[in-house]
Amino acid sequence: MTYNDAFNRRITRNELIEQVGLSTDNYWGFFELTDEQFNNIISRGKINESIIID
């Protein structure tokens, strides 16, 4: 099950590449994230972490 939540802060593609470490070679519609990348994106987007179930 998935649940979508809007980011409270906009994250740019450039930020995802340069600061989160995502590859420009990936198809941006669907690719796997590491736990570290996921947590970094959640933190940067200022998502309420109480909605995340691990």
C-alpha cells in the first residue's frame, strides 16, 4: 500500500542529483532509492515523518 503526501518544500531535480546523489542515468519515472536517499528526500521535503511506516 502506498500513500502520497505533498512536500512542504519544493525539491529541484538539480538538488536531487547533486545533494541526494540520484543518478542522471535513471529513468525518472521509476527507480529504486536507497534508505539513505529516501530519508534524505523526506527530510528535505519537510514531510511529517509520522506518516512513514517502515
